[in-house]
Amino acid sequence: MLALERRNIILEKLQDEKRVVVSELASQFGVSEETIRRDLEKMEKDGLVTKSYGGAILNESTSIDMPFNVRKKVNVPGKQRMAELAAGLIRNGDHIILDASSTSVFIAKAIRDKKNLTVLTNSIEIIIELSDMPDWNIICSGGSLKEGYLALVGPKALESLSSFNADKAFFSCKGIDIDRGITDGNEMFTQIKQVMMHSAARSILAVDSSKFDKIAFSRLCDVKDMQTIIMDQKPEERWLTFLEGCGIECLYPEEA
């Protein structure tokens, strides 16, 4: 097993258990404890974990982005619920933008029954997911590949995205706060999402309950700049009151 694969499995374990022990990991992977310590040192340097005595704990800062293959396994039921709600907003023949979030991948899976869609995205995963749709127009933004994210970013991606006019843009975020607005952990991703917003007639945020009242490093926009917010469950009443006051459409599963 490659070191990168092993570290990603360790991250998945941390997502579930919040803490790992060196001796247990060494036994699980059949490697030395020193090898595991080097893995944890690399992960700490990347800001993903904090080493502790005999192991490590997950760094849950909103400014840290987990690798894509780890994020897509987190809160799968919630992302599926949001994807179903998003699919209900998309009509045959629509021109839509999907960001490179794991939530958008679930949206892509949920809309495969639609006809004649045009999908513009900076997500390699979404391009692969929709590559077999015969009557669709799939447009790649181009740009530079961000390691570990399966996302295209940079000046070329921004230029490409700004040259289109879409009906709807769907994207996610790392934090949403009444005062500080909608935020993300990485300035490059924030810039991409800002251009997506400007290139679409309707901006739709898909955000799970864990992101509410959280503030990440890079500010995307005010909450009131959204036309629609899709959630995995009903938010607190103070949030519903605030969003209603902003004139924002709120969608969430009735049974949640």
C-alpha cells in the first residue's frame, strides 16, 4: 500500500473516531510504529491532525480541507437528501454549474434522469460521473489541478467560468454565519465560487447542518446573496427567521 493511501485511510478513521493510536495503526497496516509516526508527522504538517501522546486527533478547524476521497464519505445520507432536493430544481434543458465539492458529486448522480442538460464544472469527479450521458453537454472549466481535491483552479478556470451564462449554480461551503456570511477554507475555491455565482441567474448553496454558525478562512459572500439554500435537515428557528427575512428560499427534508 502506498503511503498516500494509508494516510487517507487514517483520515477516514479519524473522521469516524476523532482519535487514532500509533500501535493500533501499525498493527492494522502491518508496518512499523515509526512508519505510522512519519505518516502522522506529514499529516500534522499538512494541518490535518494534531499529534498527541501515542497517536493523533483530528484537526476540525473550518480552515482545513480534507482530501476529496475522504470528504465524499462524510455524511453520505445528508448529501443524498440535499442532492434529491437540488435535482427537483433542475429542469430538462437547463444550463447548470456544479462546483468541485463532494455534495455536487451527489447532485450529479441524482440528476442522471434529466434530459439535454449543459453542465459546466471544475470537478474532475463530476466529469467522470457524467461522461456517459449521450444527450448532455459537459463543459470542463480547464485550469490547474489542485492536488488531492480533483478540482481545477487558477486563472484559466476563472476565465473559462466567467465566459458562460448559466441558469443555476450549485455549490457548497465550509461555514455559514449570520454576521460573517458564507465562507470557505481556501481562497482559490472561494474565487471559483464567486465567479460561478456571477455567471448564473440563480445561486444555490447546499450546506449541511454542521456548517451553520461556523466561520472559515476565506469569505465568499453575504448570506443574503443566495437565492436558495438547501439543507440536510431543518435548521434552528432563528436561522429560519433570518433566512425568511432575507427572502431566501429554504429547502430541507420534511422528515428531517
